[in-house]
Amino acid sequence: MHFHIMTLFPEMVLEGLRTSIIGRAEEKGCISIDAVNIRDYTLDRHKKVDDYTYGGGAGMLMQAQPVYDCWKALDEKIAARKDMEHDRTRVIYVTPQGKVFNQKMAADLAGEEDLIFLCGHYEGIDERVLEEIVTDYISIGDYVLTGGELPAMVMIDAVSRLVPGVLSNDESAQTESHSNGLLEYPQYSRPEVWHEKKVPDVLLSGHHANIEKWRLEQSLNRTRERRPELYDEYMREHPPQPAKKRKKRHHEPNITSD
Ligand code: ADE
């Protein structure tokens, strides 16, 4: 997976992502992260990339020209690497006006070979260039940040950990919160008793079926309490199965109640 970030602050994104698990994943070659400075593409003598908005209103807008030329250079670079006809690389504009990001969207994006993130600043970006290059409008939540760099980093982190080889323990991506539509069950480590709180007996029993059952119950309860809307969705998708009628054996008497 190759991430390409169009930004006015490449060092912010690179410094933030090149640490810990994501940094190691890049060193191992599971992912690559490349940040390009939109300012490098401006044709303005003073390196300006923003201007006032037509119609008035507070704040400055990022202009179409540097954003478009930056994207064009990136797109051509990606095409050259692929060395053949390729589907258009998805361009994600991180914006509070987008669809709110979730684990399903992370899984969908993890299936791509390249992803371009466009980070806006000031009051946003000229609509005309967005119409031409953006394929996905994504927000990380219903609040407004000063720029798109942090949201892009959040999404790149969430997508990267779904790329094969990034996490050392495959298990952890499968059982964690949101991967099955539920929040994860509570977990415990040593010691067995801490602050007079004991680890639930079932977890010490070694009985795997009972442990799985307990964990699912805990996940369901926790999701119902903390995220009722997720619980409702899960129950719609997994309606409780009616208890199976046990087949009557030949030798069993036919007992009727009257
Ligand atoms: N840019 C500013 N705020 C944002 C948000 N909440 N999500 C994505 N991009 C943003």
C-alpha cells in the first residue's frame, strides 16, 4: 500500500507517522508514505497558494492551480510506476463535510494499492479543483480542525494496520473493537487480584467455549450500554436465532399436554 499525502505541512505528517508501528511497517516495506508540498507547485512568484473568496466572507481559500498541478504530478508518478493502464487512484479529500470515517471504510480503503490524501487549510479549497480530482469526501467526526493533516494521519493509521504484515499478531486486528460491529470485551492480565478486584473465574477455567460465550456476552452488553446505535445495527444484522427444536428420537414417548 502506497500512501501519498498532498499537504502544506509535509514534515508534520511524516514526523507523526514515522514512529512506532506505522514507522516500522514502512521500514519493513509493507507500506510507503510520501508527502508532497502543494506549495512547490504554485506558479505564484511569492509562493502564495491561497486567495480571497469570491462573494466575500471570512478567510482565505486554497487556489485550484497548485492543488491541481500537485495532483497531476502525483498521478503521473503513480501511473509510471504501474507501467500500464490503471484504474484512477482514489483521492480522499479530508473534510468535515465528508462521510464519517469508520472501520468498514478503513477496510475498504485497505484494498487499494495507492491512496492519495488531500489536506486542506484555511477556509477550504476552490470547489472547481475538488470536482475534478476528488473521488471520496471523508470526515473523522463532527467537529472542525484547523487542517486536514491530523484527519489524514488518523485514516492512514487505521488503514495501515489492516495491511497484511503491519501488525505482528494477526489476531489483534480480528477480535478488536469494531471489527465485528461490536465493542471489544474487557481484558485482564496479571496479577489475578488487583485492588481487591479478581479476574472473572471463567477466564481462568481454560474452558474455551465458555470463554468465547462470556466474551460475546460482554461485547454485547458493553456495546448496548456505550453505543446503542451500533448495538441496534448489530442486532438487525444478526437477529437472534429461534432455539432449534430437538428431533424426537424413535423410542421417545409422544407426550401431549392435555
Ligand atoms: N478538516 C477539518 N476538520 C476535519 C474533520 N473533522 N475531518 C476531516 N477533515 C477535517
